Amino acid sequence: MSLERQDTAASTQGQVLGIQKAIALQEEERIYVASQWQLMRWRFKKHKMAIVGGCVLIVFYVLAIFCEFFAPYDPLKFDPKLIFMPPQTIRFRDDNGLHWPPFVYGIEQQIDPVSFRRTYVLDPEKKYAVKLFARGDPYKMWGMLGGDIHLIGTEGNAGPLHLLGTDRMGRDILSRLITGARISLSIGLVGVFVSLILGILIGGFSGYYGGVFDTVAQRLIEFLRSVPRIPLWMALSAAVPPFWSPIKVYFGITIVLSVIGWTGMARVVRSKFLALREEDFVMAARLAGSGEFRIVTRHMVPSFLSHIIASVTLSIPGMILGETSLSFLGVGLRPPVVSWGVMLKEAQELSAVALSPWLLIPGVAIVLAVLCFNFLGDGLRDAADPYAR
Amino acid sequence: MLQYVIRRFLLMIPTLFIISIVSFVVIQLPPGDFLTTYIASVAEEDGMVDQALVDALRHRYGLDQPQYVRYLKWMGRLLQGEWGQSLEWDRPVKELIGSRIGLTFVISLTTLMMGWLIAFPVGIFSAVKQYSAGDYMFTALSFIGVGTPNFLLALVFMYAIFKLFDYNTAGLFSVEYQEAPWNMAKVLDLLKHLWVPVLILGTGGTAGLIRTMRANLLDELHKPYVVTARSKGLKENRLTLKYPVRVALNPFVSTVGWALPGLISGTTIVSIVLGLPTTGPLLLRALQSQDMYLAGSFLLLLSMLTVIGTFLSDILLAWLDPRIRLTG
């Protein structure tokens, strides 16, 4: 515990040992009197990767919520003069040394007359200052708040600022990435929410009452889990009518993803119900005259809520990957909706990727988001059972 | 054992039944039936549609009958080995599907084997040398493997190979063998191309298997029977391989059941990226053009084969672990 202390006060070793004992005892008492949530918090804090993952995800979601402000451009704005432009760098020094404010050079498109390949040449004569809170494309945040202030940009879009390059229509990749986060990250949450409701209802019923309902539900779950999910998802989402509005398609795809998603949830809920049904405290509540509803909501749900939260977190990545895969294949969300999968669809052709590898950047975002959810979920799962080991 | 196999087999039948219903529902899901799509496209080309032909087709596919009759007829024809006609390709579905289903399974099973061959020793190593540098490295790798979607891996891989070796990895056969009948040279050519999808698919699956193996073995390694064996002077290598590894193997085998659907899924999407002649691209095409008989048959076959694969892995598991046949 406090080994350093032992070194410095070696003369009164006995006393030190006594203090150590007292500290240890205090620690132990702290554990004894801590509430379950406190124990969970301590356990969770030990999981460094989970904390890092959680923080990264918070950043991601903040970006997604205020994407209109954080994106330097309108994600749908195209520019035929800036097609497949490589990422630009913000410069802090020019030939005369340090330069403030930071700036980007102007850029000139040149088309090779033989191969028609586009190359971009820096124009050192033109310098555009990069500003925080610069005015740029007008937007309506959440379809309500109008504005034209962007976190970063060249004032009034004076010069090009494409920090992650542009795509085949000259649209800014960074802006699309941030805007796409809103769809790609929210579809995981909405999908998990739908799965959770289905899972709790079906899993709860089959765990609490058992019998025929349980048998049928178990068969169904087993079936859904044994079907290869991508083909099933593909078939279901191909059935989403092409004339639907983007918002309807969004919910259609969410429901398609939840068709398989709820099974995992239902299994967790069911097994917890089965285990808790026999617990003494449930029996005690029953003997004390609590009604079924009260027993379930007041005694059983709180004791497995943490497990549910953990498994919810762990099933979000599957949803995100599902949406991305479907949109990538062209049967999920469709342009003009911007999502990470829709963006990656542009990278499907080897010829496009070979010449403009920055098209793969949305993939990095996906991997990062999925990893963070996995870490966070792992931490939460450990924390959900603070008494283990 | 026989009793277990029979019980498990009987349980499989309702599952297969549900699969057929789901596939049928999926066929029916899109608005309009496939004939309206077909008629629309014919009308666009020729300007005229022969009403008698439409009625004949409608009757031929039983579209004038109620749903359950259509389902029963479809099933009946399937059982007789008649899979219907693909509208888009104007060829029997069976002909289109045959070789593709075969290749899908060749890829999936090869991946499964390779996954085992890698995951097994790596998992044991990670567990025995827990918290060593190697363990951390494999853990990090497997986390990335789990977090990367297969299609993204395929894209990155294609890009990397193309940049490094100026070599396009798409396809399963060299041009000269594409239409050739099967012979030894073609099989060799297949093997030459097979490693790309297998490697891509394997990364995700293998990562999961390594985690499972490591966790299982870690649970076993500190049990009293291991300590007893060690105190009796058994050599460490022999000790690990003979007892805890064997016990840790059980949950490992049981994951095959879950791994198979995942692999088939993965093959579908990776094939689309790499342009492999497996079920993936054709299924996507069929779904997009509402060629629903073809799509439905694909869905049915893939699901059926997966269920059968799961059944086989369950039997394998029961053979390995007597406790399962008595309680499961």
C-alpha cells in the first residue's frame, strides 16, 4: 500500500505497520459501505481503455450533434474544379519563417491532355488565412437554427480548405465525414433502442413465465442467429421501396438491423430473469405481498440493469457495421443521405482508391468508433459485476 | 449419442421449415410482384405486352392463387428439385446457383480451417504467457481484427497489394481458366487466388477465436487439477496440452456454429468487393433487379446449409464432450 512511507520512517516500524493496517482497514470499510453503483464506478475507472474509448465517443457524438457547425463546408456542395483533390495541409511557416495566422496555399487544377489525369499544383502566390469561427456556407442546424459560422474555414470561403481532400464530385470529405457521423452513429443508438424494447419484452416474458412462449421464442432466436445475417439484411433492405423518403428509409434500415439485433438482448434478459426468479429477495418480495409488476420493475430490473447497459454498448458496433455494410453495397441508405457507408461506396472501385486513397478515410472513422464501443462495453461489462473476483 | 443425434436432427426440422417461410416472405416483400417488374421492362423494350402471355406466366407462377397455395407449390417444386427460372438471366436458377454455392462454401470452410490453425496456437500462447509482450501484441491485433469490417479490410488490402506489387487481386481464377472446365490446372489456379479472400475473411474470425481460446484457457489454467498435475512433476508443455487445452477446446468447438453464419455473411460481402464468382455478387444483383426467385433460393440455400453446418458442429461437440449429450 504505502511502501515509501515504510522507508522514510524506518525507525518506528511498528508504528508504521499500525498505520498501514488502519489504512487497509479503512479501505476495506469503504468497500463494505459503498453502494453498488459506487463499486461499479471504481471498477470502471480501473479500465483505462474503457475511459479512453468513452471520451473518444463523446467527442464523436458532439461532432455529430453539431455537425453543421463543425463541418467546414456544406456536405452536398460540389465543385467540378476540385475533383479528387488530395488533402491540403495547414501551414504555419512560409519562406520567411513563421507566419501568423496559419494559412493554406491556393490550388490550381491541371488536366493532363493525354491521360486526362487531374493533378493539383500549389500556387505559392495565393495565401488564404485559416480562421476559427469563419463565415462559410449557410446552414440550418437541426433544420431550425440558421447560421453560417463554421468552426474552421477561410473567411467567406475565399480559398479552398479541404483538409481530407475531395471526392469524385469535388465535395469536401471532412465535411461529409462529420455529417455522416450523425447518421452512422445515431443509427446504432436507434437500432439498439428498438432491439432493446423487443428484447426486454420477449426475453422478459419467456424468462419470467417460461412454458410454450419460451419454447417458441427460443426457437425463433436460434433460427435468427443461425441465418447468415448479411444476406438476410440485404434481402430485407432490398425490399425497402425506392420511392421512400430518406427519413423513412433510415427507419426502415434501422428496423431491418433490429430484426437480428433483438435476439442477443432477449437472451441476456431471459437468462437474467431465469436466474433472478429463484433468488431469495424475489421470494421475500413475493411473500411480503408485492405484485408481479412491482417485483419485476422494483426488484429484478435494477439488479440486471447494469448487465443490460453493458450488452447494449457491446451491440452498438454490430449495428454501425451493419448500416455501413448495407449502404456500402447500395441497398442501405442512398445518396443524397450522407453516411460513412455511403461515402465508402465511392471507394468501391480499385481504380478510384488507387489514385485517391483518401477516399478510405471514413473507414478509419468506422474502425475507431467500433473499437471505442468495444472498449467501453468491455469496461462496463466488468463494472456491471463488481463482486466478481 | 445416437439419441442425442436424433433429437438434434428432429429439432432441425422446424428450423428448416421457418427458414423456408422466411425466404418465401422475403420473396413476396417488395411492392408489386416480379411479373409487374418484368412486364414493365418488356413493355419498355417492345412497347407491347401480350396479355395472353402475361396471364400464362401469372398462371405458371401461380400468382393468381392465395399466398399459402403459392408457398406450398413453391416448396413442392423445390423438393422436386425445380428451383424456378431466373427472370433476369432467363436461365434455370439451379444452373446459376450450383457452382457459386460450392465456391462460397470452399472459401468459408478454408477460412474456418485456417482460422483454427492460427487461433489455436496463438490462443494457447497468449494464455500461457499472459501479459507478455507477445500477448499484448496479439490482443491489440485481434481487437483491430474484430473492429474492422470485412469489406473495409478487403478494400485496404486490394489497395495495398495494388500499390506495392501493381497486381490486381480481384477474381478467383486467371482469365484463361474462367470458363474452362474443371481440371487439375484450374484447381491449382483457384488455390493461387484463394488466399486473398481467405486471409481477409480470416482476420476478423480468427481474432474472435483467439480471444475465446485465451479466455477459456485462462479459466482452466488455475484450477486445482492443473496444480496437482504440476506438483506431481508433469512437464509444463505436456501438462498444458494434455489437460487444460482439451477442456478449453469445448467452447471453442461450439463457436463453430456461430462462426459459420458469420463466415457466409462475410464471404457474401467480401466477394462483392473482390468480384469473386460466389453467391454474393449474384445475390446482390438479384435483389436489386427484384429477381426474387433467384434471391429467395439463395437465401434459402445459404440458410439451410448454415443450419446443417451448425447441426454437424453440435454433433462434433457432443462427441467431444459427453456432458452435452446428457444434459443438452
